[in-house]
Amino acid sequence: MAEFEPKIIAFVCNWCTYTGADLTGTSRIKHATNVRIIRLPCTGRIDFMLLMKAFARGADGVIVSGCHPNDCHYTSGNFHARRRWILFRSLLNFMGVDARRIIFSWVSAAEGAKWAEVVNTAVKEIRALGPYDEYKNLAPIRASWRTEHAG
Amino acid sequence: MQDKIIQKAKELLSGGAVQVVIGYGQGTGDRVRAIFIQKPEDAGRLIMDGRCVQNLAGYLMKHEVRALGRAAIVARMPVLRSIAQLMYEEQFKDSDVAVIGISDANELVDLPDLNALKEYVRANPLKLTPEEQAEVDRLDAMTREERWAFWMEETSKCIKCYACRASCPMCYCARCTVEVNQPQWISVPSHDLGNLEWHIMRAMHLAGRCVNCGECTRACPVGIPLRLLNQRIIADIADNFGEEEDYALAAFKPDDKEDFIR
């Protein structure tokens, strides 16, 4: 049987991590291809509902990444985001949702190598955890059916 | 206690300071319900006893109530907290509401205006009772799989009636995310996914705003202990961010501590 390939959605900010991921490419650093990047203006814009949506639509893991503290393009977006993540992560854990499947990181525009490392580590960890069937099976319609028929 | 409230309500109404007093009155059977007193001679209908736990602050946000004119509200501690938070969210001005405040020790508190209310609430920061904390800790002590099973069992009872939302003074958005369908954030039917999403969203949108009045849990027709979710967040805010701010999620410290960001 082929090895399980996790589907991971990365929500990243435009100014640091997205640019950093770009640098990973221009630096010709290879990394796992399981990650689909969604670019948002700022980590402050990464609504927790987006993460819920990713899982509902069949993601096995999620990466959330943005500018290091004090480096936010909008001065304080990541500080506000960090407070929300602290509460959100704790709430998910309290509800029994597998918070290990959400990986948070700070990756700056200069850290192309770090992004590759974050992606590779995330893929390795999520692969070890296996598919997130527990969550996918909550939907009344199988996630696989939706992927095949609704894209 | 009850007499003092009636007296105060009479004064406020006959002096013309307020047009309506929101308080508790006799309901069906042995229950109390919210009543809206508009004439000084009706003030005698007001009740204050152990049954009067409903958080009345939500009525201040209803346009039907606002249309009655300036209101005074019979306010125990949770109601006072709700009003302070609603003021922070600029839902009304200092002069819009008068309060007949009642302390936790069941004494009438003199709060001449809403600034006094704010000071009073700040002086009494929100804390979980030892029993409430113990219940949160009990769930924390379970394994993740046990917690998942617990909440799956509890939320499977949910019929998506949104009584928790309707009863909550803080849930006043004209259009709740749950009704947004472009995109459809929350799965509509009350199946496992939709229920889980709803309860996560409700707790998160109340993070830092919830005053732990318990109205959601009392309103729930199927007895989901959804208040636990809010209490988890209240404890987290106290542990991680301290108690200085009026609204923890509108503030930050550059050195907020966490241990999970890589």
C-alpha cells in the first residue's frame, strides 16, 4: 500500500511567510509537495473559521504562519493573532479536536530555508498522525464524495 | 431587598429619570420572568429573590425596549458586567441606562452613572468559582479522545435552535456568522459537523466578552453544558493575559507567552 500523503493547507501572511516561501522556491530548496498555500493579508486576518473550514473540507493538517513578533507589516496584526491562537488552540484541545494538526510558526521573508523545514516537519508529523478521519467523518456526506463531485 | 428595589424603581419612574424599569416579576407557575414597568404604581410587581438569575442585559439591546425610552435595569453582578462590556463595545452611551445594582452580598449598590458601574466592575474582576474551575479541570484531566467523545455526545443533542444565542446579551450582531451563506461558514443542519462548528464559533466569538452569567446553559433545551467552553476561555485569559484589560482580545502584550509557535 502506498504511503499516506497528507493534505495540508497553509494559511500564511502576504508580507513575511508568503514572501519567505517564495524565497524557498527562488533558492531552489526542495520540500514536500503536500502543502497548498493560501495567502492572506496578515496573520490578523486568519480567522479561526478558515481553519475549521479547511478541516471540514478534508485537510489532514493546517499550517498557520506569519511575521515574527515586532515584524508585522501592520505593526500589531500578529500580536492580536497570537492571543487568538492561544485561546483557540486551547479551546480545540478542550473539545478534543486534535490540536497537533495545526502547526503555528513565524517565518520571515528572509527565512526560505526555515519555511522548507516547517513544511517538511509538518508533513512528517501529520503523516505519522494519519488521515484525520475523525473530523472528516463528521460531515453527513463523505469528504471523498465531495472532492470527487464538487471539487 | 425587594422593597428597596421597588422604592428605587418608584423614585426613578415618578421623577421622570427613566421611562421603563426592567426587572423580574411573577411568571407562569413558580417562575419569574422579565417585566417592564412603565408606571410608578406598577413598581410593586417587582420581585427579587433566589429565582431571579436571568441576565436581563440582553433586553437593553432590543429595539422594542429601546423604543420605550430611557431604561433602568435591575442588575446583579453578571448584568453589571454585561453592561460594562456592551459599553466597551459602544452599544450605548453613558446616559442611556440607569442601573439598580445589587452586589454579590445581596446589598443595593449605589451606582449613580455608568462610569461608576465601570469602576465597580473593574474592582470585582471576573473569576470562576472553585466548583466551576473543578469542572473545567475534570475535563482537562481526560485524554483527548475522552474529551472528543464527551463533546460529541453532548453536541449530538444540539437541535440548532440557537436559544443560547438568543439568550446571550453579547450575541447582538444583526447578522450572525451562522446565517451567512456566501460562503457557508457553518454547516446548517444539526449533524455532528454543524453542531461542532457552531459551538466552537459561539465560544470563540464570545472569547474575552463572556461574563459567565450562564444564561446560554439555562436556555439550552437539551442541557448541553456549553458554558464550560466559555469558562475554559475565561480561565485561559486569566492565566495567559492577566486581568488588566477590559477586553483581552482587543489588546496584546509584545511578550505574550506561548509554547507552540515554531
